[in-house]
Amino acid sequence: MSIHILIVEDEAAIATLIRFNLEQAGFQVSVSGSVEESKILINKQLPDLILLDWMLPQTSGVQFVGQLRADSRTRELPIILLTARSEDVDKETGLNQGADDYITKPFSPRELVARVNALLRRRAPQKTENIIRLSSLTLDPSQFSVQVADKKIEFSPSEFKLLHFFMTHPNRIYTRRQLLDLVWGDHIFVEERTIDVHIRRLRRGLESVNLAHWVQTIRGSGYQFSPDKTEV
């Protein structure tokens, strides 16, 4: 599943090296040389993660972290700061401002990819290839398979993505708009009621294994996925 990473780095050689290694690891990558340019890219399409250099022209990376955290659209966006600063007080400043992780230059490409994957597992598990198990229900993103015991359930790509998101974010209520933005991306403009169609299809698939009741409608709020302990 394609994960989009935005690199904000004004040193072209470093940006090129990072981009090459991330693309080799299977990520989709965009590059920006400044905060202002990155804002344009983010407005067009929200990335799944930002690699952000501390020292940037005009607006620093740390200042930009604060701006991103103050905006409801980018508040939960995973952010890793890249910097030559190695003092503990600098790390504390970056993390206190809202960065999720901090990598000191120079760093190895292997470490960078490992830290990116670790942050995605923590902050955006629906974007990873990890197998998810809830009670008797198992979802394998790499094989595009869903099953209960030995019984496989067939889903379209849209319902599969929705179920993957629900299984990695159980027992939370999401509005239709939130589900569309978080599952399909906020650059996709479709009617909010479209989610109702996907919910019906998802329930239909889960009904074959007596799990349709896990997808709950919360009147006036949206939907939540609530697995129980009942085995099929």
C-alpha cells in the first residue's frame, strides 16, 4: 500500500539521497525546499508523514511543526525532525513543539527507514503491512486477505481499506468526513454519504461470519468498530 512521505529539506544533495533511499524502500516521495513550498504541497494532498529539516530559510522546521500542530487538518500528521543539532536541549525543544521523533545528522539510510517504519506503526498502523488480528478476525494487508478461522471473506479494495482502518482504530467514533479523509485521503472530494454505501458493503461481508454487529452506527455522530469477545 502506497505511503506518501514529504521531505522538507533545502540542501538538494541531502534531499536527493533521502528520496532515493525512501523510494528504494517502497515509499512515494515528494520534496520541498522550504516551508512555504511545502504548504502548497500539503494543501494539495496531505502526506502520510513529513521528514522536516530543522534549519530552513525564512521559517525554521521547529516553527513549522508548531504551525502544523495548531491546524486541525495536520494536527495528527507524523513528523520526524532532521537536524545537525545534537544537544539534549535541542531534542527537547523539537519534541516539545510537537515532533514525533528526532534524527541527528549524519544518519544511516537504514536507520532513517527503520525510524520511519516505527513511527508509521505507532501513529498510522493502517498504512503498514502488519497482520492485524482482533478476536477471530484476521486481516493481512500484504496478501489482501480477510478471514475468520479458515473462512475467507471477499472485499473490494475500498471496503478492505475501511476494514483495515477500523481494525487498527477500534472502539473510536468517527464521522463520515473523518473516515473519508483518513481512509481515502482529504484530497479526494466525494459526498460524505458515500461512506454509508461502503459501510453497508462492509457489514454485508462481515455478516457471512456473524460479525456485522461489530460495525456500529452512532446516531448523530458517525460509526465505530467495536469488536467483542464472541468467537464465531
